[in-house]
Amino acid sequence: MPEFFERPPSADQTLIGRMIRAARLDPSLYAEVEADENTIGQAASIVLLAAFAGGINLPGAPFAILFGGLVVALIGWVLFAYVIYLIGAKLLPESGTKANFGALLRAMGFANAPGVVKLLGIVPELRMFVFFVAMVWVLVATVTAVRHALSYESSWRAIGVCAIPLLASQLLIFAVASSITESPEMHEGMSEPSVVLP
């Protein structure tokens, strides 16, 4: 049948639909993107959206920093997936482990979907709480993604594979966000101008 007459993707297969399923830790979503090489674009988009959601909440941050954060997020995604691939597929595989770096990369990209909730950090009083919730949520989603991408039977093995590098990276992001948010320089543009009396 000609492509013109093909059915459009269902709601569950759109970017938003898949992000919702990923955030819900839907096992079928991770199996789906693992098998579909065409979802790499959506995975990269989710990584960028999550990074933007965090960066946009840093008051006074110039565009260069926001753009740099997006680039770093993409590079970090690939590097972190490769570290997990080495640990999970080469050092700590199970007997039934089927390792494919591309499949793991896509699954871990979708695991960043919960990071979009950082947009709620627009309320200053909630910012650190929202960032913490997002960090934990992404951790859980990443463990789910790794377990399915590496065909692990044990969730504990997936947790062990992810624990050290993922926790280290997320704590680093959390610390950087905290330091930038509390930095006096970030609030200079928000302070009221002083009046010099003659």
C-alpha cells in the first residue's frame, strides 16, 4: 500500500504519548523504543526538553549558558549510556543479556522524560523540591530502561549497574543548579537599582 494511505501514528506513539508512557515507567514503551531505530530522534528531543526545563529555571542565566547546557546534556546522554553499556553488557551481564548500544541509548533517552517536570520549578520556593523529585524520577526510569534494554531478569542488577554513575551525574547536576540559583551574580539583574542621594 502506498505510504500516502498509511495510518498516522497512534497517540501512544507520538512524542508526547511516549513521554507520558516513559514517565509512567511503562515496560512496553521501553521495549518499543529499544526495537525501533527510528525513535532516536524522539529520544534526543526528550533529552533536550529535560535539559531546557532545568536550564530555563535558572534566573538570569544568559542564552549562552542555556545553549551550552543543551549541548552538554546531549554529550552526557551518549557518554553515560556508553558507560552503562560497558558495565552492564561487558562487566556484569546476565546469561540472557542481549546488548545493543543503540537500543540502550534510545531507552535511556526516553528515561529523561520525567525531567520535564522541572518546568514547575518556575516557582522559586518549589525549585529545589521539584528538581529533587525530577532527579529521583529519572533515576527510577533509567533503571527501568536499562533493565529492559539489557534484558535483565533482576531489577537489582539494573540498579547496581546504574547506581554509581547515575547518582554521581544527577547529584552533580543538582549541586550545579543549586549553586547557580543561589549565586549573587544571578540575582544582580533582579535587584532594585540603588538611589544615590546628592
